[in-house]
Amino acid sequence: MHRSAPRIARVLACAAVPVLLAAGCSSGSDSSAKSPSPSSSAKTSASATPAAAKFTKLPDPCKSVTQATVARLVPKAKSAAGTAAKSSDAAARGGCSWNGLDGYQFRWLDVALQRFDSTKGVGSAEEQAKNRFTEQVATAGGIKGATSTKADGIGDEATVVSAPVEKDKLHYQDETVIARTGNVIVILSHNGAGFEDAKTPGADQLMKDAIAAAKEAVASVAAANTAANT
């Protein structure tokens, strides 16, 4: 039996599958993530002046992936420009999301960014980012049915987490790339579902698209800092 148009509209209003709160803004949530507690290695080096942060600026999250990528991953996106997540400190964290329904195929794309500064008594920016990376990989991998795979060629280190998720009696396939480049964490989530009994999108293609988009987002961090220094 087909759902009514109002029913589909209600599903769309909350269709995003919340997977992570990395930069505090995955799946459209508020950017309010707390910094992780310093690790033992960070405490060890806390007495010394930590190395300066590699990156001092974050790119505009809604421009961290190209419009062509958005069009390919999220056909018929509600807003090609994306919806920016709220952030109390845009220099430290931010995010952007896109969603769209093409026929009965729903797609969601989300980029979350978090940057760390070197702080005496806490540790270097890169040490803090490494800690956050480890935490986020563990969080994503803790979802029931999730599988994690290390990915090469995305920043300094990256992991892809693949997970089937059920929400509102719909079956989603979610692919999340957690990456670190210097002192910045980039988390890109791409998921989809088939409405009205349409087929759930395959994990392989979603993962391939998520990895390609994550590489763009990571590259945008370096580009933003290059531009800031010229």
C-alpha cells in the first residue's frame, strides 16, 4: 500500500540517519561537540610549549565539496547550496548537509569539520585531533552491524564505516568516512534509502561516492589555509 504524500513529507522531515556527532554537526545537529579529554601522551607533553597548529582556518563546510559532487550524490537536492549546521565557533567547528528525493530514492550527504588549536597544558593541535579521530572511529564502529575499513589517500589517516540502519520502518545504508588531516577532523556521511518499497541503495556505490567526496572535503581544508596565507 502506498503512503500518502503527507506521510512521505513527514518521513522526509526526519529522514536523515544520525550516525555521529563528530564536529557536533553530523546529520544536521547543532555544532556543540566538546573537545576530548587529553590523553596520557598529551599530558606528558603538556609542560612543554606544544607545536603550532598546522591549519588555522576551516573552509566553508557548504563549499567543502563541489556542486557537481552534490548533484551526483544527492539528485534533486532540496538546496544545492546545502544547509549549514549551527556553530558557536565557526573557526573551530562547522558542518553542512544536503538531502533530496529522486522519485522514491532518498539521499543524504553531510560534512562535519572540527579544528584543534595547540594549548599548553592540553597538548598540540595534532595530538588532540588524533585523539578525536580515534574516538570517532570507535563511536561509528559501535553501531550495530557496522564494519570498519582503513582507507588510504584521504588525509593523514582515514577509516570508512559501513552500516545498515533502520529508522521509521525504512532501511538505510550509511557510509561514513572519518578522516584526519593535520589538526582537523573531517567526517563525511552519505546514506540513502528506497521509499515505497524501492530498493535500498548498494553499499559499494555509496562507499565509493563517500570516499570521493571526503577527498574533496579534506583537500578543501588545505586550500582554505593556502588562500588565507596568500
